[in-house]
Amino acid sequence: MSEKKKIFKPQPVSGFPEWLPEVRAVEQQWFDHIRKIFESYGFCNIETPSVELLDAIKAKGGDGEADVDKEIYVLERYHKEDGDKEARLALHFDQTVPLARYTAQHFNDLVFPFKRYQMQRVWRGERPQAGRFREFYQCDIDVINVDSLPLHFDAEMPAIIWEVLSTLPGMENEKIQIRISNRKILMGFLSSLTAKDSQGNDKKLSNEVTAEILRDIDKLEKVGLDNTLTNIENSFVRKGYALGSQDLIKPFLDTCKKRYPTGEDLQDTLTNSSEIDTSNVLLKEGIKELSFVLDQLSHLPEGAVVADLSIVRGLDYYTGTVYETVFLDDPGYGSICSGGRYDDLASNYINKNLPGVGISIGFSRLFDRLRQQYKLPVGRISPADIMVMMPSEDRRALTMETAQKLRAQGHKVETFHNPVKLARQLAYAEKKGIPYVWFPPFEDGKSHEVKNMGTGTQTAADPDDWKKD
Amino acid sequence: MSEKKKIFKPQPVSGFPEWLPEVRAVEQQWFDHIRKIFESYGFCNIETPSVELLDAIKAKGGDGEADVDKEIYVLERYHKEDGDKEARLALHFDQTVPLARYTAQHFNDLVFPFKRYQMQRVWRGERPQAGRFREFYQCDIDVINVDSLPLHFDAEMPAIIWEVLSTLPGMENEKIQIRISNRKILMGFLSSLTAKDSQGNDKKLSNEVTAEILRDIDKLEKVGLDNTLTNIENSFVRKGYALGSQDLIKPFLDTCKKRYPTGEDLQDTLTNSSEIDTSNVLLKEGIKELSFVLDQLSHLPEGAVVADLSIVRGLDYYTGTVYETVFLDDPGYGSICSGGRYDDLASNYINKNLPGVGISIGFSRLFDRLRQQYKLPVGRISPADIMVMMPSEDRRALTMETAQKLRAQGHKVETFHNPVKLARQLAYAEKKGIPYVWFPPFEDGKSHEVKNMGTGTQTAADPDDWKKD
């Protein structure tokens, strides 16, 4: 009756990670930990569907990352009937597009400021390549308000993220740093400049050359100051400005080399620079906002949070505060947690002004990094604290009853499934790493006993009233 | 610079549910509750990718449900480059196909019996229709072993499920019943029959007519005894048997009308029936196994678990114990939690005999039913227990510090973001349903105070040492 089935090699799909139970146990600890801290700041959780309408996803390139279009996964029903006219669906590639749709759709049912966290998988259909995930978790917090959003929340984000990242199991000894800037500073500086065009006439910087320069500055940490200056010069020339124009930007790049732990440091440096026009309104506003944020974070350990004026984070999306987070001993690894302030969450959905500020932990990438470096704590193969032995078939009911009593005390309990030789039962508990083995009495009148598998100690015990060592 | 964007109506996608924060809070309670109970029985968690290879998904029709093929969602990269030759991926439609692949792939790294739970979304690309989800959560537990699997686990499944379903928030007053059968009983009975063909010759039942009869019996509860007998008669005639053959099945259907709370009840009825051949080896084995399972569950409340011999649950997949779970006051709603024993989890992946037993809660469908019936507990809009007021701008630091002290005590704390009028701050706490409001002192030397928003009582309190009423 059953035909011979084709055998498929059970292979992993490139870019779609999965873990053994003992690693998944640690991943669960991470999620629990992050959730606990997010909630301790009053953020509620939401979950959105895995899909949005393709048209809506295409309309928004996400938080400024280039070419996200290329990474969209579209769903197709395998057996679509002819004539089915359904809107095309796509898996979300971030949690910002879903948040915008959610906030607009449920606008009248939400209380603002709307503080939400979201820990879901996102999908990016890139070409498969080593070390790049196509399915991964992000953990996002955002605060959305109507019309205006207090700076309080720009300062709350790094405080929360610091607490999360510095206490995640396995992360305790990692040296990380949250770097903050305010886009208004860089944009204000650039808008204050006048360069010469190729005919030698004075000319404000065009939007096009500004965009190029932002891209160049974004790579400062990666390529270094000299290369950045060359790149900026090339951008100027390409867009019709005179050779040597990069000298206009150099004073700003010099300020980028430093890290500013306090608002005072930042203001001192910028206002003392003779080559930066600090009278620019936008730049002044940026300095003031960034100083406020830094000052609110003065309770964090030294070096936890600094200002870094070279942070750009995309071109269009962020309008004020921007964040990145790096490993200090491996800054080339890139940011593990980024975000910023945006003016306009959902204008393609709703005729409301909804400014917000948010930050996102690249959960799976970070978790996998620590896993590969053997820095994660060792997880348990079984969640059970206790395994109850089965002494004999006619003591099966007693075995089950004992386990139920221990569960009622809050313990996690496995029962051995058959009255085989005790050595085999013990070997199973050992293989699963279960720390205690419980012996119901072999005959009436005898006492229960419990063995600590770590120390080997075995003592009499009462299943209605027992506590772990 | 910014063009006028197209406005999309932010509408829900049919079949992809999402909840407001206060409903999501209850959904999280449900997941926490289920996880806690699954782990209290020693089940570890795994999570598999959302996708499997399309070929692997197609090869396995799931747990016997018809036409799952039609429901497969395939992924396509939106901008696939020409010449990309990638294996096609599909979203999983259940957690059995992924479990089979996972167990085979990680076979050498798992400890058997492998007891795992899995709580993930699954996808079924059906035509959109009212009340049918295309994306939903399932919560599965399975035990897999090599070569043989003790019946112990067949009995453990309903015990766990009873504990979960009878204590889920909002389910406490629902009358549910877990119904169990063993496929060997029905298969043994059918294999013992001899019917007349249309020429009047004795003939064993063919596989084809057996399959039809199983489908007919599967609908017994829905269509009633008389219609079932008519359907069975039609099946016989269609497959070349004599009119009147349904009389062979009737004695068995009569036994199906009853529910058997104990193994003894079941054995009495079947062995006393003169029209059922209880000497059939398969049938005898089924009765013995089902009796063992029932006897292991005798500690559960009366009516929690009964034998129901009409349960079929698909044609090919299950080989022994089968489970369904119904609302006693709405049996037509169908099963909310189903499963059974299978001989052969992963033979299309690995040359090993891997029998298993598992059961699956249709989480989202059940949750949404209770939501629509207003039976869920009322969830919190904000997880915060306390909102700390901000008395004035120069007390901002004190506000933050107070909140940190309260968090250090384990409380969930929101701070109000700006020193606006106290009435506005209070109104926000009230709208978000935060039960306590904390007042840092307006001037030095005064005490902190805390207000219970439920009772209105306001008392002096110390942020380093305060407990909820």
C-alpha cells in the first residue's frame, strides 16, 4: 500500500538559522530578559502578521537602508486557481513598515504616547551568502506620539538598551558603546556651507551633493579620514563643484574623530571651532538636543554612551537623534543596535503627524556571534529539574503521583517512562543534564529519596515539601 | 524635495489576525502558561525556520488532512536575478514536517526519547473566508523515540493537555472533553469483516472501500448515525459490494455512540458484543493499548477524558492512539486540540524507525473564539505597575532616579515625560490603566507619596522599599 518514498537529505536552508534545544534554551533566556527590561519601562508588546500588502512594503524603503526592494519575499499560493484576484502579500523586512500600518489602522484605539516593543522575525531575500541571515529576529522599541514627541524618549532609548545589552547572559564582559548623534548638526553644518562651482562662482550645496557627502561620511569609521576626504572631493567634482572643496568639510570631520561623553564637552568643542558656523539654527538645535540626551544619560557607566557626530544612518528617514552600538574591540563588525528619531511614521497611511523615536536590536546576528565565539552560557538539554525514577510496573501510579506532587511545588519534572534497570534510568537523566533524580520507595513504609546528580549526595525527602539545594 | 505620497488605507489582511496591546497581553499570558506547563513535564523547546524546501513540504501531506498541497505558500524573491538557481522555499503549514526534518538532521545531537514543544506560526494559503486564518499559532508537543516508543507517552499527552486547557485564563469555566481512540480497533474490526460483492461472493474489504468507510465514520458526529449508514452503503456499492453491506458496520457504530471513561468499561462493551469479532489480533491490541491509556488518566476529573471509537483523524498518518478535544456544549465547533501516535516520523529523510506521539493545540483559533465570546480576562494596555510623576523640570533627574529605584525592586515603571500639569499626568496613567501613581517630593525634605488608583488612597512611601497592596 505504501510506495517507496524519495529520501531527501535533511539539510539546513542557507540563511535560515535554527538551534539545538540547549542553544534554543539560551535564546529563550535572551527573549525573556529583553522582554522583562522593555516591560519594566512600561513598553507594551504587539505582534503584527508576517505579511503586509506588497504595494505598502514597496512604498517604503524602510529605515534608509539601500535596495531593500531587492530583498522582498513575495508569497504565492502554490495552487492558485485561475481568476483569483488577490492583493499580493510580502513578508516584512523590518518592523517599521508594520508599526506604521498598525499605528494608522488602530489609531483611535491606541493611547499616545504609544510605547511598544516588538520581537519578531523579519525576512530579507538576499542572495544566500556566508554569515547573512535571510530570516532573523529583531527586537524593537519605539515611542510614537501625535504632533510632537518630547526629547525625554530620545534619552530613554539608550538607557534601556544599555541595561539590556550589558546584562544579557553571555554579554556581561563585552565592551560595548552606544554612539549618538543628531542629524540636525550635520545637516545644519552642510546647509551653512558655500562652495565654488567649476566656474568659480559661490554656490550652496545641492541636495544631490549633500546626499553623496552623507554617504561618504557614513563610511568614515570604515575607510578612515584620508579616504573619506578623497571620496568627498570626488563627490563634489562629480556634482559640478571646484576641486579642493573637501577642505570645507574637513573641520567637521576633525570634530567627528572625538567622542563626547557629555553635552558640555560637545558644546565646548563645537562653539570653540572657528571653522564651523555655529550660528546655523538647525545646527544649534541639534547641539541642544544632543546635549540634553547626553545629560540625561550621565548616570550610566563611563564610556557607555558618547556623542559621535559622524553617524549618518541612511538618508531620508531619521531627522534628529540617531543611535548606533558597537563592540569597542571590534568596531568593524558594525552596529548591533541602531535607530533614531523620525518625524513622519505613517503619512502614507494616515493624515496625521506621528513623530517617533525607536531603536532595534539585531537579535539573531548578535546571538549567533556570541554562540560562534563560545560566549553563551551552556543551556540545558531538558528544562526538567527532577527526573522521577520508576521502580517497578506496579509502582507506575506512585511514580506519576510523585511527579504531580513535585510539579504542584513548582518544580519541572520528567518521569521515567518504563521500569527498566535503574542504571539505564540514571544514564538518561545524566544525558539530559537533569540535576536531581527522585526515587519513590520500592516498597511501602520506606521513604522517598532524592539524589543531587552534581554532588552525588542522596537523602530522604518528602515530595509534598522539598526544596532544591 | 518630498513628493506627495500615495495614501494606502491601512487595512487588515484577511486571515492574518493581529490584536490590540491589551489583547496581545492576554495572548502572551496564554503562551507563558502553556510554556510553563509543557516545561513542567520536561519538554524542551525548539523553533524551526518558517520555511522548508518546497519539495519536502509537498512530499508529505501533513497529518492526514486532505489537500494541504493547495494551501502551500511559496516564497519568491521580488527581484530575482536571471539565472538564480535556488531551491524553492515554502512556508510550513504545520509543525510536523519541520519536526521530521529537524529530528533527522540533528539525529546524532539529540537525546531520545526526544520530548519537544514548539509554539510557532503556521501558514495555510486558503482562499480568504470568514473565520479561517491563513496565519496562526499552533502549540505542539511530541515525543519521538528510536525503534519503539513506550505507551507511557500516549497517556502523558492528554494529562498535559487537560492541565493546559482547563487552566488557561478564560477557559476555567469551559466544559471540554478529550476524546481518545486507537486506530487499531477500527482497522482491526474492518479487516475482520467479509462482505458480499455484487455477484454474491464473499470478499474481504479492499483498501479502497476501507478508506471510504473511514471517511464516512469520521463524519459520524457531524451527520448522525442514519446518514452515516447511508454514506457507508453508498461507499460499498460504489466499490462493488452488495447492497445492505452497511449492516456489517452498524454494530461497531453502536459502540461508537457511547463514551467509555475507563478501560474496564471499554473492554466490557466490546467483548460482550456478539457482533464484533474480538479475536482479531489488531483489534485486541488496540483495546489493550487504549485501556492502558485510559487507566493512566484515572486521576483526572470525571468526564475529562473518555474513549470515543469513532475518531479517525485522517487516513494514513496515525497508527495507534488518536486524540480530539471538544467543547461539550458545542461539539460541532470541531476539535481544538488533536493528535495521535505515528510509526514513521521521518522515513523520507533518514533510514531510521522513529515512532512518535504528539498533540497540537489550535492556539489562534481557540484564543480568537474566547475573544469573540468576551470570555478572555481584560488585559492591561500598559504593563507598568507604577507611573512616576514629574513634578518640575528641575526635578527631572529625581523622577528618573525614583523610577530606577522602583525598577531595582522588580516593579514595572513608566515615568511621565514632561512636567505638565499633574491632572494631565494623572489622566495619562488612568487611560493606560496603570494601577499606582508615584509622587516624588516637590521640594527637598518632603516625603515621596504613592497613590493607589483603584482605591484613591495616597500614602507616604520609600522608593527603595515599597510593596504593592
